[in-house]
Amino acid sequence: LFTSESVTEGHPDKICDQIADAILDEYMKKDVNSKVACEVAITTDFVLIMGEITSNAKVNIDKIVRDTIRDIGYDNVEYGFDCDNCNVIINIDEQSTDIALGVDKYKLDKVNKSSDLIGAGDQGMMFGYAVDETEEYMPYPIALAHQLVRKLTEVRKNGILPYLRPDGKSQVTVEYRDGKPYRVDKVVVSTQHHPDAALATIHEDVVAKVIREAIPAELLDEGTQYLVNPTGRFVIGGPHGDSGVT
């Protein structure tokens, strides 16, 4: 049995990731030689943007933050956190001149041709490898977990399950036999919801319109367990319920 988890776009940590990504995208769009080290922290009614950015681009970071949060779905004060009323604090400095010594030799010209002088201002360590279980070369459990949260977001934004709110997560346990995925043993989906939504309704809808739509039918059997909002209630969520950080 192998288990993996994924979170929706409304999860506090994932909100921070998306804000940092959006800021980076805007700088690179306007100045391909921008050096961006942007960190984001978030909690109830509060977003902190910090880090070091060196660029010739002029970027409205406050607008990017609020637009990203709005697109995620936190656009209503009733959710405990919303794009128009949260406090956004921006504390950005330029990159250290000492660190810049290692990276400034690397430039991209106007036609996107790179030089051979590539420097790094920080270290990074990664591990892992591609597998042939899925088209995206990821292990089957995490691929299914990602499919679940994408479907959960889709039915929320399309109004299919209008009582859902942005925060949520999924967990999928896959049984392997002879080194290959054989069946799904357990699926956990937790989703933020309107306070008036009944747990039985949420369970029935999520199984029918999320789980069975996202996971191939041949992997599900009578022994597959479905746990939907197993704590019984998930109204307070997002940055109102938990802090997040890149």
C-alpha cells in the first residue's frame, strides 16, 4: 500500500505558492533578467510578501496578491478571509550585492539566447526519479490525488457543488501487486463547505461527482473505503483556519 496527498488551491500553503508564482511570472514577463526570491506568509486577514528582488520591471505586487486570492475563490468576507479586505504587507529589498556576484554574469538577451555563465545564489537539494506508471511520469497515488483536488476545484467553480469552499485536500492509498498499481484501497477527501451543508449530502456528492469522476472505475471495488470530511465539519478553513508559507 502506498499513500500520497494533494491539497487544493485554497489551502493556505498552496495560496502562498500561487502568490509567489504570480509575482515571479509578472517580473519575468516584464524583465527576463529579473532576480526574484519572493517568500509569502499568510494567516487570518493578513498576507506578508518578503524577500529580495532585483529587476528593471515595475510590478504592482498588491494587485497581484489580491487578484490571485480572488481567482482562488476567497472573494467573500463570509469565508473568514477575502481578497478585498485582507491586509497585504510588502517588504521587498534588492538582492545582496555579495550574492549577486554569483548570479549577475548570467543574462538572457532579447531573443532569449543564454550565455554559458550560469551562477546560483543559493543551494538546492532534490531527490526522486521519473516512473512510467502515469503519463506525467509520477507515481500513481500522487497522480490520482492531484486529479481529485483538480476535480474538487472544478465542481466548486462551475457551480456543480455550490456549497463548497476553496480549502481542501485529498489522500489516495493504492494497492500494488508485483510492483504495479492494482486497486485503490482508500480515498480521503476533506473539503471546506458552507455551514448549512449536511455531511451526508457532502459525502454523497463528493463520492459521485468527484471521486468516481476522477479515479478510473476499474481501480475501485467493493473494498475501497471512501472517507469524506471524516472529522464531520470543515467550515473554518483557508488562512482563517490555518497559517501558510512558501
